[in-house]
Amino acid sequence: MAERKLKLIANNKKARHDYFIEEEYEAGIVLTGTEIKSIRAGGVSLRDSFAKVEGGEVMVYNMHISPYEKGNRYNTDPLRQKKLLLHKKEIRKLVGYISRDGLTLVPLEVYLDEHGRAKMKLAVARGKKLFDKREDIAKRDAARDMDRRMKNK
């Protein structure tokens, strides 16, 4: 299988720290012309963003896309809700997941595919407790120590 060429634009590192990732989906994003230009320039942030299923459509909230500097009156609200493009079967599956207790939809990353289209990696996630976060940090530190010791020998 050929490797796909992707250009990572934004990554939500906090999502992997705060949530257990159950399943991942790739979704297209409905954008205006100035928004896609701003994304190509790297002006997007996923901090505190989340997704919801409303009326059979998946919407992402609090995804900040900076106004395009040459966009003047065509720029839109940087925090407006954006529609995500998924197949109906996938949306029904997501509704089933999030109807269960404790699961939510979290954006993981925004990237451009090989055709220059903006895509979002969306995850079905379960929130971590404080002790889970500490456990993950301890495992990461132990793995780092092992790597250091192996490198020195």
C-alpha cells in the first residue's frame, strides 16, 4: 500500500493526555475560502475544541481558525461551529458510542491530504482520572530511563 502524503497543521496533544482514545475517524471539514487559506498558513488551534452530533450532523466547536490577513470582509468568526463530513453509517455509529456514559468526541489533529483538502482526525474518547494521568506519566518516565540506560551501555 502506498504511503499517503499528509501535511500536519495542528495537533491536540492535550487530548491524548486527558482521554483514553477508543476509536479514530477521519472527517472532512466544511470551510469558507479564507478559512482554508488561513489553515494552509498554519493558523488553526484545537485547544479546548470538542465535537457533537446534532440533527444527524457532526459539528466541531471552539476550533479557532485565525482570520486570514488578506481576507478583509470575507473573514468569518474564528470560533464559529464547523460541520464535519462523515458517512451516515459512521455518524450513526458515533451516536451509539456517545450515548453510552462517559464517551465524547474529541478532535485530535487537522491536516491537509494529498489533494490539499483539510481533514480532521476525530476520536471517540473516555476521560481519564487524575490517577490515570499520573500512571501514564510514570510509565513514560520509566520507558525513557530504560532507553537512556540501554543507550549508555
